[in-house]
Amino acid sequence: MRREEIVEQGNREHTRATSVAGGRIPRDGSSRALLPPSPLERRWWAQQWFLLRRHKQILIGGAILLVMILSAVLAAVITTNSPTLINGYVRLRAPNEYYFFGTDNQGRDVYSRTVYGARLSLQVGFLTSALTIVCGTLVGMIAGYYRRTEGVIMRITDGMMAFPGIILAIGIMAVRGPSVSNVVIALTIVSTPRVVRLVRSVVMGLRESPMVEAAIATGNPNSRVLWRHILPNIVSPLIVQASFVFAEAVLAEAALSFLGAGAPPEIPSWGNMLADSKNLLRQAPWTMFFPGAALALTVFALNLLGDGLRDLLDPRLRQR
């Protein structure tokens, strides 16, 4: 057996001896049942639960967001009518035992359209926040670590931030056309510059830290320094920023759809529903109230979650 294989086998055996799912496997590799968690492990979980209880914003925002996610995932189960079914015989019906949120001016079920609209809004928000964090992190790390590229990257970023976000998104949608994928692309382009500035400022501070200077002095390549020493230290602010980008993307998608530059009219979305009901506020206020309330509640939950995560992950705020 080669030396590399022996070392790899030893590493695997050492890994198996560590805790797995709250329990510990015996170091001899036997098939005995998992040992109970150690007091140190139980203390760690107790500390995490205590921190979450101190930051009730996370619990409240997470609970509301979980309800929205479950509603979007189980939309086909918890709804009884198609969100696109047009029935002229039940136009503008008030909420009742069959149409929980009433019907709109085309006889479509407002409850079904609101639930399916949550699926679209959360999908756009998640994809936009994920792409924004990935792109912004890569560009921001390059701008903050490599001094020669900082000037060019930041001037481009400043130029993009000079335009109002919604105006820039409308311009991109006018060029590419209305579709869900184009909405995600437009919102990603609009949101990335702020993440770039955040990551760049954090990386510039870490670049001068003794930890990074020691890693560079020992001959580590730049890619290893960025991946092993800098990236783990910017995860906390990125998590907080991702929650705010998520909330802004949900709100921006509704705004674009309301203006006719977002999702196509045949796709149920909260913005399309608000646009269809803008002339029915006095005649059928429920057509605007329920999608507007769902939109406001989702953004409120995401902002609560972001504020709670900021307080939880910031050591200076945690000590207060």
C-alpha cells in the first residue's frame, strides 16, 4: 500500500471518530451504537438556542418566512382552483366559503393566485440573492486583494450605482424583454455593486491583518490565501446582506411586474395582481389587499430575519 493511501485511510478513520449527528462513533470502528452526545456538545446546542431566544427577530421572521415557503411549495395541495382559470360567471365575488380571498375582474381565484404568486416571488428572490452574493463576492475579493484592479472595478461599480436601481432594471428589461429569467438577471446586475463594495471593504481590512500577512510570508499562493484565510471571515456579513438582497428582490420583482416590465401577465405574481386591481380599489378592495398584504408580510419577515442575523453574528452587538 502506498504512503498516500495509508495517510488517506488514517484521515478517514480519524474523521469517523469525531461526532456525527450529535453522537460519537467509537474510535475502534466497531458497529456499536452511537455514544450519547458529550456534555460539551449539549452545552454548545444550549448556547445556540439561548442566543436565538435572545434575538426574537430571527424566530419571528423565520417563522413567517417558513410559512410562506411551505405555502409556495405546497401550492398545488392547499389550493382548490387553478390560478389561471377564467370564469366570467363569478367576477368580483367577495370572499366566501368557496373563494377564500374572493375573485378578480376575470373570475380568477384570488387565493390561488396569491399562493402561486408566493412561489414566483420567493423563487426570484432566492435566485437573485444567490447570484448576487456569488458574483459580488468574487468581484469584491479581487478588487480588495489585488490593488491594481481596484480602480477599474470600483469606477465601474460607482457608475452602475449612479443610476436608480429600478430605472436600471427597467432599462435592462426593455432590452431583454419580459420573462422571469430576465427579471433575475436584471435584479442581479442592479444588486451586485453594493455587495462588491461591502466585500471589498472587508477584504481590504483583512489584507493588512497579521493572519493574512503571515500566510503570504510563508509562501501560500494568492488563491489559497483568498479561499482559506479571507473568505471564511466575510461569511457573516454576506449572510446578513443576502437576507436584505432577498427582500429587495421580492419587492423589486413586484414593482417591475406592476409596471408591466416583469413577469408576463399570464404568470400569477403579486405585482401583476396589484396592477390588475389598481382600478378596483373601491369596487373590490380584496383584489389588492391580499396580494399586497402577502408582499408586505414577506418583506417584513426578511427584514426581521436580516436584523436578527446582524445582531447575532456581530460580536460587538452580541455583547450588549
